Amino acid sequence: MSVHRPMGIETEYGLIEPGNPDANPMVLSAHVVAAYASHPGSAGRGGHVRWDYAGEDPLADARGFRLDRAAAHPSQLTDDPDAPAPAADDGAASSPGVRTTHVRRPSEAEAALPTAHNAVLSNGARLYVDHAHPEYSSPEVTNPLDAVRWDRAGELVMRGAMDALREVPTLPDVVLYKNNVDGKGAAYGTHENYLVDRSVNFGDIIRYLTPFFVTRPIFCGAGRVGIGQRSQTPGFQMSQRADYVENDVGLETTFNRPIINTRDEPHADADRFRRLHVIGGDANLFDVSTYLKMGTTSLVLWLLESGAVPMALDALMIANPVGETWDVSHDTTLTHRLTLSDGREMTALEIQREYLAVVADAVRQAAPAAGVDPATADVVERWGGVLDRLATDPASAAAEVEWVAKKQLLEGMRRRESLPWDHPKLQAFDLQWADLRPERSIVGRLAAAGRVERLLPDADVAAAEHTPPADTRAWFRGQVVARYPGQVAGASWESVVLDVPENEHLVRVPMNDPLRGTRAHVGALLERSATAAELLENLTAPPVS
């Protein structure tokens, strides 16, 4: 019983080149990635390490089939099989230690291809170009507070990239935004990832997570000016992503977006885990919104893993989940009543309170003697507290719930200047809210004034920009990238490929278990390995009996 599990957040950032509306976003994104990884002061940032696509399978569907490659939309082919990433051969290390795999060296032509689109960072994260956006994929963490820590570290990474670009007169000046929409019809994602026990029936995930995801924007929505995908209707809503939800269940992520994504690509031992890939959440700048988004979802998943889901949750099935996703987001009064499959009606607050009651009761029953671990207890308490504040006086939750704070400031502007919701000043404010430049950041000013509840001091977040989580395999990935520059030929979530010059082949070190490769597990081994060759020798040495 715990909120703890491997989890992480991927965020695509919006970007513009001021004064150049026709700038190619893919080129700008490549400049962002290259600038951060190549900056002269980038020691400890990581570098241009090729992504190791071995083991990626984006067309596998959790419903038990695989989408034919010829039928897939190009945006779904994230495995990039034609990329110059190393390809495994039949050789394998025979040592009784770690079972490494031989990998062919890339040809001269492959090695000459640019790697500016991808960087594996020293904090274990991935920074790369995803379609037309720079994306920061956080390292794996084990709890919601660390999810906040390394998600905010991604904001520092992006600020560092902007600073590096400004220092080179020949490169474009790029401004980055942590949001999800451009107000003109385009949306870009903030995806959450949670490892779930493979024994959980995927049908149960669909059944019990759908009402939860439809209603959770009441505490984790980032807020948005405009209703509809193209903001065609004036107004304000809770969620940036809600209007782009178009399907109940599906494999897609960039079109026909579902509430429940079915990609079955665990990036871990597939016999033990599945990865729940959540694509409907917002990019949050408020700590508590991110914390509750990750923590409450993890607790509902724990409930499913426990195999003891009470009948109370069966009664929460929604008749029209897609339509209600839109309606919940559009109703900032929190009074909209969703129609359930049995004909009853409930508000989003009431549905969330049902989930809270069920989870809190299950937590108490699961730990009657040892008690509840502090992280789990804190998520349950905060969940209840925020729901209570939203029910009695939503304004009292402004330091915790992002959409509430944004709406308060926008309403103040509207009153002072008699502005309609479609006024350009309000749209500009909405964009500036997500602006990562410190001198322009509205959220930064609010935080400095004590109007945003910060769960972590700035120093902790700054350390996370360069340091990986100590309790997941991200520690090994980040440390290897930082310690052996030029000796890492590739990396991914579940492998690191070492380039030892005296070896005929490159060597892939597997990392199928997200909870191995931690500081406790490999810290001493890394300390006594001055080179990649020594690391490989120590990794594959027979265990000492």
C-alpha cells in the first residue's frame, strides 16, 4: 500500500522566434536541444548521445493487438527504425555478471549524421525534438514529490537553452512556453507515465480511470482563455487539453486523442509491468497541481493493483465521457452535473470525493498496524483539503490550483478594464502565464510574493537539473552520461550503450528493472570505474561469493 511507483512526466514546450512568425519550429526545436547540450558551460548537462531505439514498440496495443505499420499515422512511429541508432547483433557477453549485449558499430555514414535532435542529460532525462516541439522527458522517479522536482528541473533546462541561444548572435532568439495550446487549433502534450503491475486487467484501467480522468482537472487544470479547439467561443476553462479529447480509448496521441491511451510500451520488463501513458493532462506551473495529478493517479492505480475495487466505483461510470470532459472543463462554477451510465447525475467534485473516500478507506485497511507511509498520507490529506476548499470557497485554493489563480487575475483585468473574454489582452496574459523567461513569468512573480505554494525550495530544483534521482535506474543513466563523455554511444530508458575503443563491438547494458541501477545499487561500482572500459569490466565480473 503506497503512492510510490516508477513514474515520470514528458512535456512538449511551445516556442516562437520573436519577429519571425514563419520560422520553422522543427529547426528552432533542434537549436534548443543543441544549445543546451553544447553550451560551453554545459559540464554536467549531458550531451548529444544517440537514442537507442532497441526495444521500443509504439504500435503495440494494450487491448491485445499490434497496429500494422502501414496503417499507422507518421506521428505514431516514434521508434524511428531507420535512425542510425546501434542495432543489436547475435553476440552476447558470457560473463556471469550483468548480461550485456554486443551491438554493431554504426557505419561512417551513420556516425556522420547529426545528433542535435537528441540529448540524454546528466539528470537522467531526455531532451529531444518531438515533431515541432522541444520535449523534456523527466527521469523516472518513485513518488509524486520527486515528479514535481524533476518536472520543474525541466523548466530550468529550457531556460538554460534560451540563455545559451541568446549568447550566440548567429542563432535565433527563441522563447519557450510551458503550455499546451497555441489558441489557433494546435495542441501539444504533457504526458504522464506510471508503471503498473501487468496483472491488472486493462479493461479495469479503462473502466475505473475514465471517470477519474474526466473529473480531475478541477484540481490539476492549468486554465485556458478560449473555448473550443480554435478558441472560437469566448470564455475561460479549467483545462488546456480538454477540448482536444476526441475519443474514449485509443492508441493515438496527436489526433483522435483518447481519454485512455492504449500504447503498450512499458520500457521495462514486459512480463512484470505495463506503462500507463496518460496524454490528457495539462502542463502545470503550480507544484500542488502537479503533485496531486501524479499522486492521486498513482493511488487509484494502487487500488486497482490491490484487486479490491469496491462497488462504489462501478456506480461512477459516465454515459458520455468525451462530452463530459469538455463540459467539466468549461464549468468553472463546479456545478455542472455529469450524467452517469445509470441515469444519475453528479458533479465533478462529488465524483472526486467518491474516489477519495474509496482510496482513503482502502489505505486505512491496508495498513492498520504499520500505519500509512508519509508520502501516501500527505497525498490523501491534500487531496481532501483541496476538494474541500473548492467546494466551499474556490478562491481559497488559489495558491494550490493553477486554474483558480489564473482565473482570479484574469477576472481582475476584466473588471478593471471592462474586457470581454476574447479581448487580445486576456489572450496575451494567458500566453505570458506560461512564459519561461524569469523577467516575464507571471507565475514567478506570484511565487515571489508568496501566492503560490511551493513544495520544494528553489535550491532543490536547481540541483535536480544536473543530478538524477538516486532511487531509480535514472541514477545509472545520468551518472554514466556525466562520467564518461565520448564513451557513451547510445542510451534509452532501458539501456546504455558503451563505446569501449578496444572492443570490436559496442556494448549494450540492459536496465529492464526501473528500481535497479540506483545509487545504493551501483554507486560504489561507478566510483571505482574511471573509464567506460573499467565500468564494463566491473559490471560483467562474476559476483563475489
